[in-house]
Amino acid sequence: MEQVANVIVDVPAMQTNQPYSYLIPAPLKHTVELGMRVAVPFGRGNRMIQGFVVGFSEVDPTAQENVQLKMIKAVLDLKPVLNQELISLSAWLAHQAYAFQITVLQAMLPSMFRAKYKKYLRPIDEINDPEIQQLFAGRELIEYDETQFTPEQVSKLTKLQREGCLEFYYEVNNQAKAKTRLGIKSLLDFEQLEEARSGLTKAAHKQSGLLSLLQTLAPEQVVAKEQILATYDISEAVITTGAKKGWLAKVPMEIYRDPMANYDIKPSQALTLQPDQQAALTAINDAAGQAETFLLEGVTGSGKTEVYLQAMQHTLAQGRTALMLVPEIALTPQMMVRVRSRFGQQVAVLHSGLSVGERYDEWRRIERGEAKVVVGARSAVFAPLDNIGLIIMDEEHETTYKQEENPRYHARDVAMWRSQYYQAPIVLGSATPSLESRARAQKGVYQLLRMPKRINQQVMPAVEIVDMREEIKKGPESTFSEALLTALKARLARGEQSVLMLNRRGFSSFMMCRDCGYVLQCPNCDIGLTLHMDTHSMKCHYCGHEEGIPKMCPNCQSTAIRYYGTGTQKVEQELHELLPEARILRMDLDTTRKKGAHENMLTAFGAHEADILLGTQMIAKGLDFPLVTLVGVLNADTALGLPDFHAAERTFQLLTQVAGRAGRAELPGEVYVQTYNPDHYAIQLAKAHDYEQFYQQEMQLRHLAKYPPYFFTIKLQGSDLDERTAAQNMSQIGRWLKKRLPADTIFLGPTPRSIARINQRYYYQIVIKYRHQNELDQVLNELLERAQSVGRNAFQLSIDREPVSFM
């Protein structure tokens, strides 16, 4: 019998969504491992593609069907990039998310593993093999091109890597190479250095000092040149002299890029817990070693983060690792500072705001076991941690935990799977849990832990609802009500800070001609363009189309062009006019595109370099500033008007979260909510900070309308360059599904998407509501196979389990 490798190939198609068997060449038999990437010939043309080894099996090489098996051409890694857990997870998630397994595997790894890259080998210990020594030929590193090495050489290199004699790293587009600084290592032993000293003149004190330093170094020990210059009375010229005389070698030293290097992080100690906090912590710690799910429902300011930190401390003390997810990049810096202050360099951070090099270094620290705690946004749920003992998901209700592109996974589902795999408790924390999570807690599927009071015994901030219908009657239209403007002036006078939230970026919503009513539309999408004054352009927030601001109407050539709606830029401009003395920070997608922009703005606001923080919903949660005593919500109705059953829930959550930014320290807080729907139950219950009443009322409406958590949902979305083709295909799909699914399945559609055309493609969708899984997955996977796209511009179908939006 002969062993073959089961390989998932890099061909994302339904027909190839399975492992393929490849023979392992004899020299690589002890080299190929589970989780390695390999180069394999594929298809009739035997084109070379990348694949992942996901298993092994044994075959009889003399059997007729096995004679035709192809052979692995090369190994792309000297050590696995995936472990057994992540491979098993990828198979489960591919089925769960109606995705290809190769797509899931690639989503698990940093982009460097998908991009074009170069690999280098570097000796870190003495190599006795003459053949391998000849490969390096005295060089500090060589490029690792698997096609240039024989299988025998690859086998030897792998063995040396396992023995710790050499290491390798990747260079991605000259960005993801390991960062290095110059180091010094001795080339002579103690006696040889002493002999060199005897040849010095009496005046060569500095050189003698260098020799003494070299004598203190262990064999192959490397010391940073900067450290020598800073600590010892030795100059760069003396070091150069030592190198010329053969005493030492200047070698590159690898250093990690630290995403938190610019932060002044002071160590912190565990705080004394309030009774509610202690009860929650005890329950979590008692569940160590069990796949228990906790829903930690705590009002804003109740001290959930301290509970997380002490639960992590307990986990680390048991020799296990911890994973913490936060929903927004904007939240990561503040949370990261708190976690790093408690656990130091044991903490790694993963989110899309990092550079390629930083992500590369952080991933390697985790994979090497150097980091025991990971904090990050959605994709950090795939962090290569081993022996996970605790998973925390802060602000668990947030929609950003759902991936909108393929593979369409929810981080909560992946976290639950890993919790089961490692038998580790998972904590879902929120002041406003999703209805689905709260319903599971009510049924006893999750264990509910409640923290209904703020830790400093401060009352929740007073919330005033401002009826903007009445404000319009008072005089000229303004973004700011009289009450909110008065409150802002009072804060400025007292030296306190304010947060203003507007759930829209840009200068204004749309441009319209007053003479003919023409609205400037995106040429690729069925939506108006948004004015951006900072770039003096009109932009589409869906396809990225951009054009200049017209001086006259393209339809009737009138100059009576006006701008309608309110964006963050326009509000900032209005604020400067109303409060010229105020220092204003605007935080939205446009002002935070540059790397580090989130951190810099929050640091500046925390240092009171600004009086008012104006932003979109990214400022609504997680921020904790003691001087913030006023929160203003400029347009509470944005989400309420959307045709989505989540509208009331999202509005309630957002208002409750942003209100929680006020009065978190000693100073009392105040909140103003501007709305044209002051009597809506979501707004009234957010005013009262009454989550329980909102939960009861919203659940009744969900039950009547047959929506989650009473029903499960699936969204099928089809698109085509031709509108009629998209509509016809979706109608056929609807009829095909109705014949195969149970009679109690509810179908909505097909209907055009709310924005029917995006980037020249027309979208139609079907929503399926169902009570039980039944044969749904089997039917939908069969549908995917039938609808497999035959070309880039042909009809395309996507399936989204539990979509966060039906729009």
C-alpha cells in the first residue's frame, strides 16, 4: 500500500469542491504534512496550481484506478500553515456558508499566503550537511524556490527546519518581509578573542572593550548594534574595525512590527469587582473546560471589560489561550490598550487596519505560540491559536460580525464551533443583545448573566427626545435643535466634551436641480451620487464611481442646483459656523482611511485636544472618555425608514449604545435624540434604557410576521448584466425550490433588490423562511451546482444564511 495526499486545489468551482488524491514522491514522503501548501498538476493541461493538504489515505498503486494518479510537484512550505482544527473547521464552514472549501481556507490565512510572494531560507544554527552548505555558499539567506530544489534537497531542508537549524520567511510584494535591524555576533571563541587582545597596543582601549563584550556573548548569540552603542562605550567605527579584523560579523536581526508601539501603555492590575461582576466572573471561570455559552447582558458602563480581563487571566493561569473579538476597527485600539496593559507582550492584535507587514508578524507570533491572547475584528476568529480556553465576543449584536462577501460566515457561528472543539466557554457580551441570542438565553440554550448597574453607581444618562417637526415650525431649518445647541454651548463653557452622531457620511445626500427635478445618478448603479466637498467630487458609495461637481444641470442646463440631506462634512461646516470657538474632530470612513487614523483621532480626543467628536455609527460603541457628558443623535430615524424587519432593533441598539458614551465617570451625562418619529416604541424605550420591554414588544411583532428568532431565513440573490435574464432565472429557481421544499416553507419574491442595479449588474432576490433544517441544505447545494456560473458576465447566484439585511 502507498500513501497519497488528499489535496483541496485552488480552483473555486462546484465541480472541484472536493479533495483530489496525489501520490507523494519518495523523497518527500517524510516532508509532506497535513496543512501544508503544495504545487500540483491539475486538469488535462496539467497546469501547476496551489493546493492544501487536508488529509492522507492509502492506495494500492497497482490498482487500475490508481495508476493514473498524478504526483505532487513541490512543497510550498517547510511547516504547515493550517492545523487539523482549522482544516476540520473549513470543511464545516464551507457546508454552513454554501461556499467552496478553498475559499474558506484562503479566508483563514493572511493575504500574504494568497498573494505573489518570495520565500527565503536563513540558517540560524550550524549546518553540517555539505550539500545544503553549498546551497547557501556562505550567504546569510537564499531565496526558496521549490521548483529549483530536488525532492531530496527539500526533504533535507525540512528536516533541518524541524531541528531548528534554519528558518524561512515570506516576502510579499516587498511589504511582508521580516523587519530587521543590524546585529553583532562573535566569530571567535573566548581564547581566540583573548589572543586577539594580546596583539593590541596599550592605547587601543576601545577595541579591548569590544573584545571583552564579545567574550560575554554565547556562541551564535546576536546583540543589536543600537544596544551596544547605547549601553557600552563603543563607537560604530570600533565595531567596523572589529569586523575588518574578523572578530565579529554584522548580521540582520529579525524584529517584530508592533502595531501598539506608539502607545504609552502602563501595566494595570485587576480591579475590585462589584457583586454583579463577581457573580458573572465566577460562573465563567467555573465553566472552564466546558463548551458553555454565556450571554453577558450588562448596561453600558457596567464593567463588562473588567470581567473579560479577569476571565482571561484565569484562562492563562490554566495554561490555555484566549480569543477576544470586537466588532469595529475603531474599537480595537481602546480595547487593545486595556488588554495589553494587563497581559503585555502576550497579546497579539488582528484587524484590517494593520499593514501587511504587521498582520504578517502578528499572525506568526500567534502561530509560533508566542502570543497567548488575541484581540481582533471579525477575521481574527480564525487566529491560529492552539488550546483555546476562552472565547469572548464583545458587542455580540453587531452586524459587522457577518461577512457580506464569500464565504458569508458569521463570526459567532465560527466561535461556537471552536468553543465546541476546544471545550472552552464562550462569552457573548452586549448591553443590547440580538433578539436571537436573548431568545436562546430565555430558552436555556445560553446561560444569561446580567449586570444591570453601572460600576460607579452613576445613574444612566438622562435622555431627552427632541421632536424635529416642532423645530421646523420655529424658524430657519437647521441640523441642530435649539435644545442641543444650548447644551453644546454649556459643555464648551464648562470645559467638558460632547459626542455627536450622524449616521451618514459625505456632505449631503444628493444633488437635485430645482428647475427640472433631475437628480445626479451613478451611471453604474440605481442610486444618486453623494457630494464630498473635501475632494470636490460626486461619489457612488456602492461601485466607487467618481466625477466632478457639475456647475449646471446635465438635463436642462439650469444653474439652479441645490444639495439636499445632511452628511458629516456638512454638519462639521455648520458646527464651525455656529460654534467657531469649538475644536471639532470628524470621524467617518472618509477621515479614517489612512492607517492609524482611528487611533490618532481617539488619542487626540482622549487628550482633550478636541471639544466635539462628530461621527457616524463607528463612534456609537465601546468608547470610554470621562469628560464626555453630552451625546447628541442628529437623526435617529435613518434606520427606521428602511424596509427591513431589523429596523426597530438596530435603531434601539444604536441609540442605547451611543447614549452609553455619556456620563461614564464622575460627571453626570445627558443625551439629546433628534427625531421626526418621537412616539416610535424603539425611540421611547431607548430613552428609558429599557431593553427588557423592547425585547418583549419586538418578539411579539417577530412572531406575528414569522421572522427570526421564530423562523430561520435564507436569502438567494441572482444577478446578470441583462435585467430580464436575472428576473427569469430567479423565477425559475423559485419554482424549482417550491417543488422540493416542505409545504410550510415561506417564499418571498423573487423581487428586485432595493437598489436593483449595482456596477452594471441587475439583482433579484428570494427570501426563504423555514422552521426546520429538513433537506434544505441538500437542495440548496444541488441548486448551487446547477447554477454554477459559466463565465464572468453570466448569471451569478449567491446564498446567504441568516442575512443581516434583506435590502
